[in-house]
Amino acid sequence: MASRVLGVDHVAVVVADLDAATQLWRDVLGLRAGAREVVEDQGVEVQMMWAGDTRIELVHPIRSDSPAAKFLARRGPGMHHLALAVENCREAVTSASARGARMIDPEPRGGAHGTRIAFMHPHTTGGVLCELVEGGGGPWLRDEAEERAAE
């Protein structure tokens, strides 16, 4: 049986200037700012933004060798990936791999805000980079601390 997808955890957007992007998404578009965090092993700083129960993750590279920096240099700012919430990231990776999915991360690793993540290669999903996320803050696993921080 395939691992169950709970919903969309977030949509990630790579940005050139995290402060300016946060201000735009908050002040112009009306989203609530959530938690901000440096994810050192991925070479990024992320800012979660809330549009109702939907999260938009603003991703800014902090190192020139990070995948986000390479994306920004090649394509400019824009949508980077779609993150799908799963109950168990390891089971989701195993299940997807067994069904022919090409995984960038053959084993889950730590992600922002204490999550477990694994990326699926875009060739598997028709050109969309997909991230499997366990423990995110979607409406099915409301992160009360992040909500309080956003208010």
C-alpha cells in the first residue's frame, strides 16, 4: 500500500531578498508571517508565510553552492517546489521508490522546523520538484507555537 498523502504542506518560492519578499507577501498580499529559520545543511534561510491554512515557504540561499542558489542563478526567483505532507517520510520514500519514483534523497533528512523531508526528482512527477514532509505545520498537524509566533 502506498504511503498516504495528508495534503499540501507548503509551496516553496525561491527569492533573491528574503526581507523584501517577506514584506511583499505580508504587506502587499496580506499573508501572515510565521517562523523564520536557517537550514544550514541546505544552505538556505526560510520564512513561512500563512495564507489561511496554506503555507508559502520563502526560500533564500545563504551559500552560493546550495541548490536554491543554483536555481536562483539559472532561473531567477520563482516557484521552486511543492511539498506534500506524509504521515511517515521513510515509508513514503520506500513506497514511492518501490513504485518507480526516482528519489533525490533516498533516505529522509532533517528539514526546517523539525521536519523530516525527502525530495523526489522532477522527472518522476512531470517536471515538478516534490518534497515529502513529515511533521509539518499543516491544518492536520497544527503547530500552535508557529501560529502564536505569527500573530
